[in-house]
Amino acid sequence: MAGLNCGITIALLGVLLLNAALPPLGVEASEIAVPHGSGITVLIKPGTPTLPAKACYIVVFKKHVTTLSIKSGERTVFSFSCQDPENHFVVEIQKNIDCMSGPCPFGEVQLQPSPSVLPALNRTFIWDVKAHKSIGLELQFSKPRLRQIEPGESCPDGVTHSISGRIDTTMVRIGTFCSNGTVSRIKMQEGVKMALHLPWFHDRNISGFSIANRSSIKRLCIIESVFEGEGSATLMSANYPDGFPEDELMTWQFVIPGHLRASVSFLNFNNSNCEKKEERVEYYIPGSTTNPEVFKLEDKQPGNMAGNFNLSLQGCDQDAQSPGIFRLQFQVLVQHPQNESNKTYVVDLSDERAMSLTIEPKPIRLSRKFVPACYVCLETWFCNTTLTLTSGSKHKISFLCNDLTRLQMNAEKTISCTDRRYCHKKSYPLQVPSNILQLPVQLHNFSWKLLVPKDSLSLVLVPVQKLQQHTYERACNTSFRYLVASAVPGQDLYFGSFCSGGSIEQIQVKQNISVTLRTFAPSYQQDISRQGLTVSFRPYFTEEAVFTVTPDVKSKVYLRTPNWDRGLPSLASVSWNISVPRDQVACLTFLKERTGLVCQTGRAFMIIQEQRMRAEEIFSLEEVLPKPRFHHHSFWVNISNCSPVSGKQLDMLFWVLLSPRTTDVTVIIIAVVGGGALLMFALGLIICLVKKKKKKEINKGPAVGIYNGNVNTQMPMQSKKFQKRRKDNDSHVYAVIDDTMVYGHLLQDSNGSFVQPEVDTYRPFQGPTGDCPPSPPPIGFRAPTAKLTTDEPPPDIPPESESEPYTFSHPNKENVSNGNTDIPLLDGHKPAEPGE
């Protein structure tokens, strides 16, 4: 009986020893081989148990251990003493890459050893790359990209990426990331440590990133965040929630689709105690002229940004005694723009020719204050800050801007005439297309370039409503104006700025011009519909401009010469055709007593000519201007410039004021009384003479008449002194009048001696009165200060010469009344020869 018990005891003991020597049931042994020279170390160590559990060990060579390390070139077989080792142990696979002593293995990173040979434990792959400070390293992540989370936060799938950098020997935690985010690249210098954490049940067998070589980035790191659609990203400063490294710089680069908008908001931040510099954030917007835009952390951050942008975080030199904590957590929200920006507008320019429309940002003053960009998109996807649309097509556009008042439109259209026969007397309306006015962006300029053949045609502008010229004395306060300027290459000539509500009925210009409609208030859209401008092509004339003016009886009409503030161009001639109603009197007044003009060559004159009486006055613009004068009929004002001395340009401003005609009652009474007295005297004288004649006839007796048939009964007539009538000869024509004889008192110098005048002839205006301005006199003519022709009627002359006033002969015998409207400039003429 005792022997039987002893045998049973020995058998049980053998079974126990056998069970202790073999792996537990259901747990297979694992073998890990680390390639020689790979720099890989596999470490199996206890993890953090989630629940209290029975002890579990690593069994290696029949030994129970809690940690197992397998280095490069080693092979090890091991097992676990429990059924659930994933709840007790973790495995770390660390690979050291030394780029300082040899070349770096750039490219896609492999998982070594393969996850299939590793035990089913939570595992972490670690790559520790050391490099020089001058070498930049870039981690590139394939899809799905990364999403940053706070330390201690877990990812839904359990896969996390922990990335750290180096500052000398100190490790700096860049951040912890999950999958399915926006972070596509992280650039660092001086080395990087990347850790990929995989749960024991995850079958991932690729790293998902690659390493590339880059130049030095001269900062701690650069994180690139790419948005492909609407979404948000939360990002944190390095070492968050701990303090950001002292006096370091960290940058985020954001790639935003052109049709979306991005806004930045700070969720949490702290400032440290700075001794030097300031902690700040800087924004860089490509194409901006004020980069970088600097903000404090407590400032309101920019929003509704279109396009890519960078955000940088700059630390400071902290107080050594009390440094504080500098940290930042912020969010970038990317979404479709709101309000008007969601609308699509159709701009139909298919029927237009030689036209372009540009939508662009309004110019702003340079400042350090950040201003988000506004984008204009063509067909939704092609977005830019400036967009130009051309004629001949239909365009669909949308706006990506939080404030559309920061945008403006500028359009240009060319109307040209190349065939004189086709364009002659044709008219074209200058109107803004309606589909441009319906856009939610303010029109700034719409310019029409009006081109005509040289020396062949001229242009006439006729407004729907009469125009007012903009002057300092009477400024235009309307919502838009017309700016008229020369479009001749090399000619700097600005005719003026004009608005509705004036007295100018038409503007005639000699050559190519540009007419620009410029807006000044949002109400221009309604006002433009009530105003319009028409251009016509007319026969060529030589004056730079002719303004037709019909003054308003209620207010003054202010007029000024072209190129105000810069001076009328040399040898230019400009005229104003001023209409005076029958029941009105016009008072012409000049702003200054003198123009301040000094001529270098030639003479500058002003001609004032009554259109009905042909009364003409000529004044030298280098002398005193005439005082206010009254005109009872329509009249011309012609101003012709010389070649002035630099700094002594010709600028003139004058005004016309109408007033009703009045008759003096006293004059009427005196005229009536005087006329009555004269009539009574005439009647008395006639009666007296009649009585005296009758008395003589009574005293003489009867008269006897004798007929003599041999005598000529016709009254003898006195022979004429001239056989030819005055109008049939040139007896009243003077070839040359010597200025010294007529105006000698004006030609004496300070010593009393006479100055020899230049010999030439004066050509008075003889064209169709009322249709053409007066001709400027030739260069050699010297204007007196008195009137050459007055408004008073001429003295009595014989009836046969009543319509033949004395004139000055012309060197050219041709008829000057042929209807030619050309106005000669101040050109020299050949002196008249005696007897010509």
C-alpha cells in the first residue's frame, strides 16, 4: 500500500515539472531575429495594466523575466507564461539613424522587423534620426494625413504618431497626431524622433511616411496643413500644454483651395514674462505688400482669408527668475464664403468689341494692420485677387470676399474710325453695359478711347443733360463725373472733369480723346440711367477744343482752361461759344487781374467777339485782363497760348452770369419830352416859312411863261467825280497800316524812343458768324489795350457805301468766306508787300 502511494506521488510530480518546462497551453513560442548592422533594438517590457491581473512573465530559455531586449544581429525564441500577454507587455522597436557620420537612408520608411513576426502586443516603432543643425529633415505623410491631438488624448483607431525635435541635447515635443487630418508634412532640423504607436490587434504593416533631405529651415519646425474641402484643424505650439521653448520660432503653412475661406481663432494661450523681444504671431500672405502681418496673441485674429497663408509663433527671451509659460492652441476653420459670395453672376460681353473688364482690390494705404485678401473666381475654381474679362465671350464669376466694398471694377472700350467716309456724321452712345451694373462691386472707371484718322476727322460729345465743369469755385458733388483727356500719344492734355446739371451743351475736340466715367458714390447706378453721352465724328478742325455753353439764368457758369494747374499747352487754342438769350444780359468776369503768363516765343491773345454785331476785341494775356463786361448778344471767347516760360503757364478761370435786361424810366421820359419839344419847334418853323413864301408871291405879280423850242429843257447834271463806284474799286482798301502811326504811343520805350514793330497784316474773323470761333491774330500783331471794333454803330456814310466798312487787306486774294472752319494757330505770316 505504501509503495503504491509513493508511485502516485512521483507521477504527479513529474507531470508538474513537465508542465512547468513547456509553454502554457494555447500560447505559441515566438522567434525574433534582428538583422546585423540594422541599428534596430527590440524591447519587450511591461506595459501599464488596465486591470489588476495575475502575474505574467516572459519565458526565455526556461527562465521567467519581465524584460527582453533583442539587439542588432541577435536571434531569440521566447514565450509568455499567461494567456493574455497583450494586457501585460508592450514591444518597442527603435531604430537609430545617424546622419552625422554617414549618409541618411532617405525615402519611404519600412517597418522592421515585420509586424507579422512580432508577438501580438501593443507595439511602438521609433525612428531616432540625428543630423547636423544645417541639415533640414522633412517627414512626409501619405494619406490619410495627420490630425493633432492634445497629450493624453486617444485616437479612435488607437494609431498615434508622436513627433519630437531637438534643440542641442534637449528633446522638444512637436505634437501627437492621429490619422484622418490635414497635416501632410513636418520639417525640422538637427534631428527628429518619430514614434508610431500601433495597438496589438491592428494589422498595419506600413509606416505611412517617408523622410526627405531639406536645407536648413532656421527655426524649430514647419508644419504643413492641407485642406481639400471644408473642415477645421486644431493645432498647438511645441511642448503644449507645457511652455514653448524660449526665443524659438515655429511656423504653420496652410494650403487652402481658392474657392474656400479660412479663419483663425485662438482657443487657449498664455504669455510668458519676457525680458527681451515680444511674443507674437506673424501672418504671411503671398502677394501681400505688407508681409509679415504682426499680431499679439490677445488681438483679434484674421478671418475669411482666401488662398494659402502662413502663421508663425515667435517666443522671447524669458525672465530667468520667473519665466512663466508661453503656449498656444488655435483652430483654423475652412468653409465656403457666405452671403453674396455664394452667388454666381453672368457677365455677357459676347456682343461687345474691343472691351475689357477688370475686377481688382481697391488700393489701400500700407500699414501693419492685417487686411484679408478678396478673391474673384472665374467658373468657381480659378480664383485670384484680380480678374480680367474680355469681350466676345460670356463669363460666370463669383466673389470670395467678406466685404465686397473692398473691390472695384475698371472697364475700357475702344471706338475707332478708320474710314472717314463710313464714320462721317455717325453717332455712338457711350453707355455702361447693364450686366456690368448688376454686379455687386462698385464700378470705379469706365473709359472709352475714341480714335479718329489724323487730320481727317474730329469728335463732338453731346450729353443728354447739360454738363457742369468741375472747379474749386463750384465743385461737382454728383455720384459720377466724365473725365475728358487727350489720347494722342505724347500729348499731356486734360480738358476737364464734368458732371450733370450745368450749362455745357457740347464739347468739340480736335483729335483722339479718352472719356472716363468715374464714380464717387454708390448711387451712381440710378444716376447713370438719367444721363448719357453721345460721340459723333465731324469734319476736322484745328482748335484743341470748342465748348458750347448756354448759361443758366439762376447761377454763375464757371469755366476754365484745359490742363488746369499744369497750364494750357504751348500754341494751343481753345474757344467757348456762349449763348445769351434775347431778354438777358451776360456779364463776363475773370477771376484774376493778370494771368501771370510769360511768353518765351510768340504771343498769347484772348479774343472776345460779339456774334451778331461782329464787334471784336483782342487782349494780350501777358497784360492786364479786361474788367467785367456786359454782352447783350451771344459771343465767342477764344484763348490762344504762346510758348510760355517754364513755371509761367497759362491758367485762366472766368464765369458768366445772366441777368434780365432793364430800361431806365428817366431816359424814356427825357426822350419823350425832348422829342415833343423838337416836334413843336419843327412845326412852328414850317408854318413860319410857308406864310413868308405866300407873302412874297402876292407882291411879285403874275408870272408869264414863254416856250422856246430850240432850248434844251433838261436840267444840266454835275459830272461824277469818280466813274467807278466805290464798291467797284479798292480806293477804300489799305494794303498795310503802319502800327507806329496808329499805336505809336504804345510802342515807346522808357527812353521815349520808338520800338520798330514787326510787319504783318491783321486778319479779322470773316467766317460764318455763330458757327466758328474767331481766328487768333498772327504772331507779329501787337494788340492794343483799347477796342479795335466797338459795339457802337458806325458814323453816317453815303448810301452806296453803307455796307462797305473799311477793312484790312489780306495777302491772300482768295475769298475768305468759303465756309472753311479751320482756325489757324499762332503761326508766322509773310509780310505784305506794298501795292499788293
